Amino acid sequence: MFDSIFYNIFLCLVELSGPEYLDAETFDIETMIPMNGIELFKLAQAITPNIIYQLPRNIDHVQVSNLAHVAPPKNQLVDGKKEWWHGMCEIEANMLSGKVKMLTAYYGQLVSRSLASRE
């Protein structure tokens, strides 16, 4: 379905219907997203490595960061090697009136190069 179109960015927006996710101590992207958030990430990564994942504030940061270690498809390797940003994730807090409302996770070339220089 996506073979004939080139995509630069894949935006994953998690639908949050109802307060169930707020009642949970931690939002599990594998079980609390109808499609399975990890499988959704893998699908997105098959299209492009540049992924933006909009998530609730009570996510498991380790779980979301670990998505950056999912192996890139072979068509995304350069000379058989992984890019500088592979294994990196940048998480940004989205605030309104001084309170964190959502988090945005960036993957691929959307990760700030300044993070890479810290490694």
C-alpha cells in the first residue's frame, strides 16, 4: 500500500477516549492502544525512520525509549550501517498552563543532533 509513495515523517496520534488511561499508573503502549503501539511503531518504521509519537503524560518512558532500538528495515541502512540517530529517542513535554498534558517522542532524523553529541 505504501510502496509507491515516499514519506518523510510518520505521525502516530494515540486516541485517548475516556479517563481509563488517567486511572492507570502507567500507560502501556503495547496493551492500552487498540492496535498495539509497538506494532504500530514497527509499521511506521517500515515506511520511514522519522516518527513522531504523541502520547499521554503517564507513559512508561523506558518502554517508549526502547522503541528506538527496534532494528531498522534493510532499506533504511546506509552502506549496510545504521544511521547516527539509531537507538536514540527524544521526549518532549507538552505543557498547558504550567501542567504537562501530553508527551511527544521523536525518532529518526527528528532527534536533535545535540543529543547525539552527548553520547
